[in-house]
Amino acid sequence: MTSLRHILIALLLSAISLTLTDAAHAQTVEDRARTAASAAQAKSGTSETLRRNYLTPALAGNGVSTVDGSQSFTPTIACRKSATMLELLAQPAAGGDIGTFTISRDSNLDGSFDEALSVPRPVSGVCANGIIACDPGSWNNCRNFQWATGTTGNLKLTEVDLSQLAGCYCINNACGSNLVWGNMASILKDLGGGVVGALTSADPRIGVLEASVDGPLIRYSGTQTTACASSPSLAVSSYATNPSALSGDAYAAAQSSSVFQTLAGSPVGTGRTSSSRDCTITRNLTLTAISLDDVIQRASGGYATSNPTPGSADFLTGSPGDNSLHGGSCTLFDYHITLHVEKPERLKSVTIPAWFADDWGQVRIDGALISYGPGAWTGSGNPPGSCDRGRTSYFYPDIDLMPWMTKGDHTIVLRLAVGDRGEGNLQVHAEVDTSCELAETLTDACMGNAADPTCTLKSESVDGVETFRNGVATGLRPLAQTRIVSSASCSQSVTRSFFEKERRYQCVATSTTPDLSRATYIIDHSSPNLLADRITASDGTVSATTRAFALPGQASVASCEAICKTRAPKANNDAAVDGVVGAKQNAPTGYDTFYHSCGSDNVCPLGAGEELVSACGCLDDFPEAAVMMQSLRLGGADLVCTASR
């Protein structure tokens, strides 16, 4: 299939061929140029001839010929097309909500609407992919709806959780006054963007050609692409599912294009006085599972670690076997256990619930004595009394070790004094918080632009809501967004004021100023009949020259494109929300006004039922148009109550 690009290329090649072929019949370059220009102007010199020779046949699928008529072909630009594929009408209510919201759609692109949807509830908030409906004028009892399509491709609204919507913002009086009228164009584009996004996601063959806003109404014209397949699943839709491939393919095409490289290396491409810089501020959320060893663990010493529950551990040290120690008359035994604390803030409790000794015992942590028995044994030497007591003493102090549990290593020592035979054991019990840990960081790629004094903020979009436009704040702010952050073992709902900001800065760029001294010399020293020049050689020598010069004669050009003005009677049968237009007017009929481009014979091509108002010539109806537009503007201002006049 051919496309509009192929048409333009063929026309260009044909025009070039006129200037190059049959050079024997052309006397000068100027003559050949005039011949090519005359041929091109004959087929595209006016809007009427351009429309008749190229646009109308190309869009209708009829034959199109090159400038010289030597070649012709039949282009197929689109399978089906509609002048108005979609219409959205939004009218505010007293509470600031959109009280009337209707959608008309031409689903099969045959030129007539066959699907209509009227939103039954006032629209209180707008999202990039849906709407929010609340009690009028408030933000109470809100329900959230997402744009979607049914099994037959019909447009519908599906109620969802707020977390499934993106870029939401409030538009009614709960958030400010006059927000809808003050931002009507952008709100209509956001509503229409959500609808178009749902339709094109379901059927990527649909292409939107143009969007135009007319007061509270936005219209979209569209076509079905040249991949005329019955199934909406097409290879050309691969970029929709993998948008990152688009930039890579575009870069590869640019690198192999001699035209692109020529433009990129030209002074126009490299010597700009200003540049746009796009950047983002992104909130990064990571959810990590926490185990007991991530909080506290036995680094060395001891003989066992047990885990009675997933969030607790018992660390054991000593020689608990009965009479496992041989002390003779009196021998001291030291048993160490070192605990490493990595996350002290996640410790719930660390205690010594129990220990026992046969015969004597002492417990120290980081050198501090915290327990002893069965008598007052507080020194570092032998106990005060007979070492052999002939029995085992059990202690249940439940000592709180949290004051010592700072980040790092902590050593607990069980010292035993044994006469003859004996044993001893110490238990340390830890309870920890093993819930998932949320790590949050901001990646600010705009920091350099914000700090650059040559840069100013041009536009900003926060989670899909346009907060800055052309360097001016829109007054719109996004609602707090909720997202689900998940890991392999857990998930968590996170609500933040924003997750991503997209910004564009306008920055003064350093440009390379070309040497214009030669051009300045030529302009200053030349006359209509004399061309002066000054050339600097590679060795630095300068030579000045003069020669006779004359411009070729220029053909006369018409001061304007001749047009004529006509009118034809029309019944005022247009219907609006309030009824038929003719029923609201004094006269049930009026006139449609038409403007036609006149041909070379300077005759106005009247249409059926038309009468001539102004003959062919350079018409200037701007004053009349200005009066009509001002009348409509002032009339609309009287009909609608706004915060500003």
C-alpha cells in the first residue's frame, strides 16, 4: 500500500525531473526552474487545485498523478475514516461538578454516530484513565470509575478501587471555585484522552487524526489504519506494548539517514540559542523481607541456637551436662557467647530468663556483672566459701539486656567455680520484629536543571496531572495516590502525595556564532549593480574583489488568492440540550455562508442553491468575523456565571 509520504516523494521527484531532463531545450538554469515551477503551480498553486488534484483523490482512494503527468497511482491511506469519530460534551453544574457529560461515538467510522453514553452521576474528579463521582459540590461518598470497553468494543465505565486510577484531581467546589470553566480545554483533553486510550488499547487499528475543542465540546476525527485486518491484534501495535523499542528504532533510523545527519550537524541543529531539557523526579519504593538473623545473631561462642517461634531465638552457652566439669579442689571455667546486633530498632526484648551452676556462678555482659549465686560472689577470684557445695543452683532472674543491645557485638560470659565435679548453663532469649521493611528514596534527575540559573520551569506533570503549562501554574493538584508494593514474601499499601514528576525546563544554550565578517563586508560594499567580496585565504592574506551584478527579472505575483463569498438558505434544525435551535429563534430559517476559491477565469463556482454575495477578488471579512466572535463571547459570558468577567 502507498501512503501520503509516497505521494509527496513521487511529486518531488517528478518536479526535479522536469528541471534535469531534455536540457537541450533549456537555455539557462533560470528557464528550467521557471518551467518546473509553472508545472508545479498549475497542479498545486491554489488551495482549490491542491485539493482537487491531490488531497481529495488520495483520501478517497482515486488516482493521483505526478506533476508532469508521466506517472499515476492509486493510494490507500486508510481503510475507513470519519470526520468526527468521537464527541465529548461537558457542562458544569452549580456545585462545580460536571453535571452533564455525554459521549457520542462513530464506532465503525461510517460518518454517523452509532453509540452514545451519558454519565448518570456528576463528575467531581478527573483521572488519566477514569473519573470520580461524589456528592455534588463535595468530596463525600465518592465512587471511582475506569474507562473500559465491552466484549463488542462498546465504551463503558467500570467501578474500581482508587489505586487502579492514575493522575486524578478534583474539579468541584470542594477544591476551589470555577475550576472547570477556568481549565475547560485541559479537562476536556484529559477526559478525551482517557476515552481514546481505552478505545485504542482495545483496537490499535484506530488512529486519532485531530482533536479540536469548541467551548464545552471536544471532537476527535479518526481513521482505521492501512492494516485492514478483521482482528484488532496487529503487528503494528507492537510499540504500544513495548514503547521503549520506539526510541531505539528511531535512533537506528536517524543514524542511517543522511538527511537527519546533515540537519543535525548544521548550524541550525547545533547553534540553538535555547534548548528544552526533560527530567523526572521519581519515588522509589522497595519492600524487603526481614529475618531474625538480619536483626540479631550468634557471632561466636556458645554451643547452640534454637528458634521456638519465627520471631524469637534462644542462644545457649555453658557445659550443661551433669558433672561434665572436673574442678579438683576449686577451678574457674569461663564460657563466652558473642551476639551481633545489626538492627537494634527491631529488637522487641532480649532477656536472660534462666541459668544454673554447680557449684558457683557469675554472669557478665560487656564486662558488667549482672547476676551471681548462690552466694555473694562478686569478685574476679575464687568464691567466698567452700568451692564444693555438692548441689546445683537454679536462677530465674529474667534480666532485661535491652540497655546493652546497641548496634555491634556484645559478649556475655558465664563464669563457673567448680569443686570436684559440676556443670553450668546460660540461656539468652530474644524477640524481634520480622515484618517487611520499606525502603524509600527519591531519584531527582531535575536537581541540576533547577539549580541552573539559565533554566526556567516550562511545564510539569505530577502523576499525570498538568500542574504547570507554558511556565504558569494551572492551579490543579493531584490527589494522594495509593500503590501496592510487593516482594517475594510480602506486600504493603503505600500512600504518598506523588510518585513521579515529569518536568520540562527551557534553558539558554551556548551557541557557536558563525563568522559573519565576510557577509557584512558584502552587504556594506555592494550595490544593486555591483557585487563586492572579501576573501581570507588559508595563509591569512585578504583579497577584495568587485564585479558587475544584476538580479533576473521577477514574474508578477498576485497580491492574494481570489475568492468569492456566497450564501444558501438553511433551516435551523440543529438540536441541543435545550431543544431545536429554530424553536428558540424568531425566524425558523437562516443562511449558510460559503467561501470558494476562484479559478483562472475569475468566475465564482456557485454551488446548488447558492447566491452570490461578493464577487471574486481579495476579500477581507476579518472585521465581520471579529464582530461575530466577540458577540458570541460576550453572549456566552452573560449566559454562564463565572468567578471572573
